[in-house]
Amino acid sequence: MNHRTRRKTKGGSCSAIQCSPTQLGGYRPTKRNLHYLKLWKQGKSIGFTMTSSLKAKGLIPRANGKKRVSIKYRKN
């Protein structure tokens, strides 16, 4: 499945294909991810790159408040 074929509607659901709950999650955090997640929850600085990495993996909320796993980290 190519990410360019997906079309989103206003509600955030996929119109071109059906999105199953397993597509929206499924990333297992590593020890390193859990370490930085713990630091982030304590309010400590973890850096811009690690913050965006945790967002892409669905471990912390994005700007809109939703935790969504990016295509790269989804289980196939």
C-alpha cells in the first residue's frame, strides 16, 4: 500500500481504503524509547529530534492531541 493513495476526509478517517485499528498502532517501544519517554514525562529536555521521534512512534501526543503512529513504524 502506497501512502500517496490514501485520502483523508474531514473526520480524519480514510476514504480510499478502510483503516483498521491495527494500522493505527502496533509499535513496540525499545529501551531507549522508554528511557526518553520517562524523561519527557518528568518535564526534562530531551531535544527536538527525540521529541519528534516519539511523536512519530505514537508514544506522545502530536500538536492536535492525538497519538498516531506514522507509516514508517506501523506493523504490516
